[in-house]
Amino acid sequence: MAKKNQTLGEFIIENQAEFPFSSGELSRLINSIRLAAKVVNHEVNKAGLVDITGAAGETNVQGEDQQKLDVYANEKFIQTLTNREIVCGIASEENDNFITISGQKDDHQNKYVVLMDPLDGSSNIDVNVSVGTIFSIYRRVTPLGTPVQLEDFLQPGSKQVAAGYVVYGTSTMLVYTTGHGVNGFTLNPALGSWYLSHPDMQFPEQGSIYSVNEGNYVHFPKGVKDYIKYCQQEEGDRPYISRYIGSLVSDFHRNMIKGGIYFYPTTSKAPKGKLRLLYECNPMAFIAEQAGGKASDGFNRVLDIEPTELHQRIPFFCGNREMVEKVEEFMSR
Ligand code: AHM
Ligand code: MG
């Protein structure tokens, strides 16, 4: 039973039985993620000092080379995940190909693959707006003792054993699921500890927020245009509220707490959609379903899509169940 204010470490130990991992594995994996998240959080918080410490590609006053934050976040997550004897491969939005981790004994005995977007919404950093990290975890399908293969990463989202995100917002939060509901932990930066602040997160019954880049309106499919008009109509609880941060993690997080839908449809510039199935859509879809919501590509359940390539993009509609069903209804007309 989740208790508010318990630490993430206590929570993991108490709920070990529910996890699809053998004893200790989940703790090691989540441990590396929470550690990397703290390091990245520290760096994200300093982003406003870039004029003082130097921009990417420059050398700062201490003579250190400055890195772009998304590159930095990518390296930190890869480093911490590699150091634990649990992950056999990592695929990242920042890397063209997946990374193979053979383990300290070089025997390829690690069981899990991690897919991640280390710093999503990174265009928001320069303007002091929230960004996030998204991660997704699968059990490998190829035999232990052999190097990880592409097919270990190209699994449908329904096979995820855990997924989560970190939102570097006014507070920094780690939200994750292992298929037994969704729990949110807030970082106490003074102590460096994560506390369970949002136990058993659920979308509210009714949603009233829609989040989409409406600047792309003319390029949207007819069904999406009609749904947006529906959101704006004066009837019942409508018009809905329009809120768009342009950081998937932040938009999703707000919508899960307040009730709403996020969507990034196809546009003429992005005919397959913009968001990546493996790094962004699948983990968010898993969390959404675990929180009583729904995720669709406009016609089908996101978690059922059979991936064909690592950096595959899809149109994405995610949030309150009823709202996602409504947009699907408009799409199929
Ligand atoms: P990124 O992975 O390059 O940061 O792109 C993903 C981001 C999402 O966080 C956000 O919802 C979307 O792109 C915003 O795109 P746009 O500026 O086209 O509205
Ligand atoms: Mg991204």
C-alpha cells in the first residue's frame, strides 16, 4: 500500500512483490535512473547561467568544455545505466543506433533494454520552461549470453515492463509505472531524496483541457480540425481550455492531474507525425493506460503497434479516455 511521503527507496522495497523483476533488479534500474535524473536536474537548473558558465561548444571559466544539455543528459543516463549489471542495451533518441552493453564479465547476461528520450522538449531550455526525460524498459527477447539485437528494441509497447518520466519543473518529479498503477515522487533538492507525493495517479473522470500546436491547424487531417472545432464549441462543459507548453512531458503531466488530451497529429511537414513511437509515445501510452487514460494513433491503440524501426514516428493522441475516444470518432468519419 503506497504511503504518501515515504521515500522512493522505501516504496520500492515495500512493493517489490508487484514488480515484474526478480528481487533487486528493479531497485537497481530505478536507482540508476533516479541518480542520473538528479545529476541532470542539477545541470538543467544551471541552464540560465549559460552566459556566465559558457554556451555549448565553448570553454567555461573553469576551462571545461560546455556541452549541450541534451547531449549531457544522454551521456549521464547512458553512464549510470551501463554501470549496473542489469541493462544489455540502450536506445536513445539522441543516438542513431542502439548501444550494446556486454556486462562486466563480457558475458551478455543482463536482461533488460532501456529506450529513452534523455531531454525531451529541449528547445524550451533557453526560455526557462520545463523539460523532461522519458524512459521505457523491456525484457530482452533474444537468448541471454548473446549480444542484444534490434528485435529486442522493436517490441510493441504492450510488452513494456516499466516506463516513466522525469519532469524538471517548478519541482522535479519522477513518475513511473511497472504495470501496477502510476506513482509520482518529488525530489527534495536539499536532501537529494525522492518522496512519494502523488500515490496512485489517475486521470480525473472528466477532462477539459486540449493541448496541441494549433499553429499547424491548416495542415491537420479533417478529423483533427473537426475535433478542435468541437473542443471550441459552446455546449455542455465546452469550450475546453487550450494549454500547450510544447514539452510533451509537461503537457502530459498537467493533463493527467487536471484532465485533458495531448495530441500531435500528422502535418504536411511531418506526414508520419513528429513524436517517436519507442522513446516518447509507448512509455507515455503505458503510463496513460495505467492511470485510466488512453493513447491512440488516431485509429489504433498505440501499445499494439508493431515497431519497424528505432526512430519510427507516429501521430499521437493521449489523455482522458473519453476525449481520446471522441477524437478517434472524428477521425473515422
Ligand atoms: P524533441 O524530442 O525534439 O524535443 O521533440 C518533441 C517535442 C515534444 O516534447 C513537444 O510536445 C513537441 O515536440 C513540440 O513540437 P512543436 O514545437 O512542433 O509543437
Ligand atoms: Mg523528444
